[in-house]
Amino acid sequence: MVDDFIDRLVANETLNRNPAIDAGRKHSPAPYLKYQVSQLVCEVTGGTCKYTGLSMKDAHAHLNISESEWSIMEAEFKKSLDKFKVPAAEQTALFEIVGKTKGDIVVRK
């Protein structure tokens, strides 16, 4: 699911119009993002993995992410969850977890 989700984000033309996000793709290529996000998802959902990456604030501060871009990310996340038939209850739980990071990621309205 994470592979599919990151592929969607990396390919999203609207997100890539943000120069900071586009530059970030070069600094943090898809395989790196997939690894980091997999570790994070595993840890925050109760798995045995340990996320060792930067805090969400530090990892995203330079990307100048807007509210609109956050919404695009949520839509892409939903598409990946649906593709892999993640049940509604688990989707709700995952969106709650992701939502807790919004204040550290979104820097402009």
C-alpha cells in the first residue's frame, strides 16, 4: 500500500508544481520515501518497526505545503487504501493518525 501511495504522490502533477516539493523529490527519491513511510506506518499502527527518520515538522518544513496540497495527499492516500481494500474502520483509524501530523506539515492556508 505504501509503495502505491508514494508512487501516486511522486507522480501527482499538482503537487509537483510546488517548487519545494519538486526539489524534495530529487533530495528524497521514491525508494527512500517508501522506506521511511513504511517504517512510520508500521510503528504508529502498533508494529514492531522503529521509525528513525526526522520529525514530521523537520522533514516537511522546507516544502511549503498548503492546505490544498494536504487535501491532495489525503485523496491519494484514500485511493491507495481503497485499491488494497483496506476496511473502512482501519481507514478511519489511519486517517486519524495521519491527521495528527497535519499541524507539523501544512505551513500555508
